[in-house]
Amino acid sequence: MRILVTGCNGQLGNEMRLALVGRPAEVFFCDIDTLDLTKPFEVEQFVDKNQITHIVNCAAYTSVDKAEDDRLAAANVNINAVHNIAMAALRHDIKVVHISTDYVFEGNACVPYEENMPAIPRTVYGKTKFAGEQTLIAENPNSIILRTAWLYSSFGNNFVKTMLKNGREREELNVVYDQVGSPTYAADLAEVIVKIMFEKDWKPGVYHFTNSGVCSWFDFTKAIMRIAGIECKINPILSSEYKYRTPRPPYSVLNTRKIRREFDIEIPYWLDSLERCIGILKHS
């Protein structure tokens, strides 16, 4: 097995480095500085030269607010790059695992989103990510798409690390309590991706993965402070009291029944995973 991991310097990409340690595979970790996915010739040349058998596409334009002003850049990474991966994979019989997002949904549901529920993205980020999904499915239907939400890690910039920093620097914080979802530790997602790739049977399709359980951003922040031992008052506020440039989905809970059933996995509870991540951050 010869695996290409794109977006290797991001949260999930770095967790993939750890998850693949000791696995019987040769792994190529690439980011924009070593492989420009928006250039089809570069992608084709790279996978051909290195005889790639699997691609894990962690690369994405993820800045929700900036995407509204830079639609071409978002589309280039979230759609065009996915097209280039799909076509190269099709030509060379490469298995693709592509990471997507809860933002493909409108976020107004009252039950966890299943994979086959209508996608109604409200933002440029969500629209380009969904278009990337559609591109991959149309051009290389043998691929696997993993949608996730509220991703965090000991690597990179994310909500957990931001709240830890703010909690140490301020006496109190205002955090919205009317947006709910499932915090997801990127290390858990990386382990599932590796398991999927090393399964005997390849099972293409769309899957949802988040840690189990549900909370609001307020609950999430309270847990972060408690586990880290930080004394900071957390005030619950409504989304309408916080000025977002771009609408956030009020409800981001994804139904993970399909991935649990198809790959026989147990998904850790979000609080347990958060404790693991903060434990790592305390010793880093």
C-alpha cells in the first residue's frame, strides 16, 4: 500500500502522521508547498511516479468567513482540486478517502443528519465543499466521503486551543449556547480513516463521523475550562448577540449509525476524547 495524504500540515493531516506510524505502508505526506492539487499535471505526475494506491484528501479551504470574499480560491481548492484527484485516481485505480463537512447541510434539523438527507449549504464554504463531493461521486464513484464536524486537535488552530488561550488571558468569555453539535477529536477521525483503508473490503459511499454525544459551544467551552483547570467565567449568549459575518448552522449533529455498522467501530464519547487531547496539550 502506497498512501498519499494531502493537507498534511493541518489538524487532520498531522493526526494522520501519527495514526499511520507502524502501519505496513509507504506514506507520502504533501501540502501546497510540495504538491499543488489545483494543477492537474502535478497530481497526475505525482501519483504515477510514486505508484500511489490510496489518497486521503485532507486538503481544503476551510475559512468560512474568508470564503465569502474569496470564492474563486475556495472553489479552486474545494472543487477543482477534488476533480484533479478524482481523475488521476480513476486513471490509476487509486482508492480515495475525501474529508467533507456538516456545512453541506442547512443546519435547521431537529434530528441527527443522515447521509442521504438533502444537502442545502448556506455558505460559500459549504457550497464549494458539497460541489466537491458531487464532483468526486460523479467522476470516481468508487471513492469514500467522510463528513465530520467541530474538528479539533492538539495540532493547528482550532476552537479548543483558542478557548484555552482566551481562558488564561481573560476573566470571562461569552459563548453561544443555541448552536449544537458533536465535538470531534481529529485523532479519532484519523484512526477511523486508517481502519477503513486497511479493511479487507472497500466500501465506497458517503459516511458521517463525529465523536458521540451532543453539546453546545457553551457546554464545550465549560468542559474545556474544567478539564484544563482554568478559572474563567463562561457566559451563555444567543447567536444573535454574537456578530458572525457568515451564518453558522444552529444544528450540526450528524448521524454516525452507518459508519459504525459498516466498519464495526465504537466511537468515543466527546468528553473522553477532549480529556485525551487536553492531556496532550498540557504536556506539549
